[in-house]
Amino acid sequence: MKLDKALVSLLLTALIVRVPFLFIVPMVEAPDEFAHFWVTKFLSENFTAPNAEQVIAGGPSAVYGSLPPFGYIPHALFSHLVPGVDISFSERIGSILGGLITVFAAYKIGALLFARNHWLQLALPLCVALHPQLVFVNAYCNNDSTACALASLLLLVSVTAIYRGPQLRYAVLGGLLCAFIALSKFSALAVVPVVFFALTAACWIDRMTVAQTLMRLGLTFGVACLFSVPWFARNAAVFGGDWSGTNTMKESWAKTFNRSIESQSLISVLKQKVWWHQLFCSFWAVYGYQKHYLPAVFYIGYLLSIVISIGGVFTQLSQMLQKKTLSLFFIKRPEVGQEELGKDQAAWLSLCLSAMFSCAGLLYAAVQNLGGPQGRYLFPSEIAFMAIILLGLSSPGLKCGKWLVLGFVILNAITLFFSIAMLYSMFGVRLKNY
């Protein structure tokens, strides 16, 4: 097997920029790491998930004990693979692994989406590898990193099925990933519908029959249920009918932190300017418990990049409409010889759906009072967001598209290195207790 030097270089880059955060950020400055750590430590020591009595006995630190624990398995595994090192450090390597898997998926997806543009093929995984807030999340114990990695692989399976045909193995693999996502973190469930859309679109483009299409969709759904339903049945039995564990978690949060668990209206959430400001900034780079902001110039740079990208996307759509190359393949199959165009549009629509569903999931969590405007909740669709931004920046309608893409990559790199310097000046290097 030929060594892919570009992929190896990207993975090494992703690893190198994440390592400093391992040693700099203390547990008290990593969002909810104390709660994630409790679950990881329990799994590492007991090789089983906690029951209701054990969660109650764990007190405030055990608030996540009722949730599915699959997202913590890599962290618990590294606590045994790195002997002689305190678990408060070794567990964090599990998040590093999740970050590397996400970069790998970005590299493979970039090769399919930008097959005719080598620079964009590299720009996508580079942006994922250097995204400051994602790097931060990938460097402390949490289930977000695992969920993001699994969701990224599911997007890879979806895009691959579109370009290479809806083979049965993609349906099975998609089902497994759906199950693992459901058992990791519920915010990543927003990506699950994408694989069903992608398989349907791939079958339609490949002119498969209804029976063949339903077989693949049913296989994905069946495999997902086979591997996930038993856990939820167990949870319902252990936590008094709370099959997802979220009600137990919310009640624990309310008692521990005197926090309201009442739902809000969607309108009240959308009207909060602070909510939107916090969401935007924390998607790019806000550290600690959303209290350590960067200088405004960095956020202005990201805002300008997004505004320009949106303009580029609409420019491309306008040009496609004028040239009549925007086909509604899901209503009318592409004509013979136009299949590749249909695949391109199906793949991009899949990524757009992923981003939209993640935003909808974030709003649902806010309405249900399950979480605030935290950018990491959108990371299951990290690759989708980055790909869409790069697509807009590279629009043929923008004369300096290549330089805009390069500038966006550099913006991520500069922001990341500034963040490392800032956090180092605040916390220094921690070699003992985390």
C-alpha cells in the first residue's frame, strides 16, 4: 500500500497543534470536564456503565452518568494504554484520537468534493485541523470529540455512497455509525438523516428499483437499531423509564446548580442577541466556560470570511441557474452522461442538510433547556460547515477566490497560535495535576 504523504502530514499537523492544549488547559477551564472525567474514570475502573444508585452516589460530578457512554470508551481505553500516567491526563488522548479521525474524514471527503481542485482538497482538512475551537475540544476529556469523529465518518460514508454507488457495505457501515452516534452524544444525531438521504439519492442516480432502495435503507435502519436499541432498553430499566437518560441528567443539573429545567419558546431564543453572539464566537474560539474571548479582530475576520462566502455561494447558484446546470435530480433522474453532475449536487446537498440539521438540533436543545449557545454542539457537521465556506470563497465569481481560501486557512492558523500563546500566558504548563 502506497503511503499517502499528504494525509500523514495533515495528521501530524493536527496532532502537533493539539498537544500544547493537553498540557496548558486545566480541568477547571475545560467545559464540564469534571463530569466527563467521572464517567471515564468509572468505565476505566469498573468496565461497565453506572446504574442509578451509582450515579446518585457520584453527586454533582456524575451528572452525565445516565447518558450513553460509548463516547467515553476511547478515553477509558487510553487510561490503560498509557500506564503510570495519571488518568486525568491519559484520558485526554482519547479526544486527540477523535480529532485525528475527523481530519482523516475531511481529507477523504475533500478528495471527492474537490476532485478537480487539488488546493481545495488540502484546504478542507487543513481548516479542520487548524480550527481553534475544535482543537481545544479535541484536547480535553469529552464525548463531543468522539461524536464529531463518528459523524464525520458518517458524512464520509454518505458522500462515498453517492460518488461510488450505494453498495450494501455502505448501508451496513452507515447503520453501525448511526448506532455508535446514538450511543455517544445526541447532538450528533442531526447528521443521521443525511445518510438516508444520500443512499436514496445514490440509488436514484444509479437507476435502482424501489425494492433495491428500500433494502439499503432498511439495512441501515436495522443495523442501527440492532446495536443501539438494547442499550436504550437497559437505560429505561435502570433509570425508571428514562430511556435516553436526559431527564435524569436535567434533574441532576437542576438540583446541583439550582438551574431551571423549564422549556423556552423558540421566539425567545431567537430574540436573544447575546445568544447569537456567544454562539458565533464560541464556534470559532472562546475558551474556558465561554469566558476567555480573543481580541475582536479575529471574530471580525471570521465574520467577513462568512459574509464573502455566502456571496460566493449565491453567485455560483445564480450562474448555475443561468446555464441551466442546476438539475433537480431528486425529481427527474440525470440524463445519460450527466450522472457526475447529479452526484456533485447530491453530495453538496447532503452537506447542506447536515449543517441545517445541526443548527436545528442546537435550537431544539436551547428550547428544551438542554444546552446553551455553545459552538461545539455544531461540530458533528464541522466538515460540512468548512466545505461550504470554502466553496463560497473559491467561487469563480470572486476574482481572488484562491487567495480568499488561502487567507481563510491562514486566519485559522494565526488564531490558533495566538490562542496557544494566550492560554499559556494565563495558565502556563501543567505537568502534574489536571
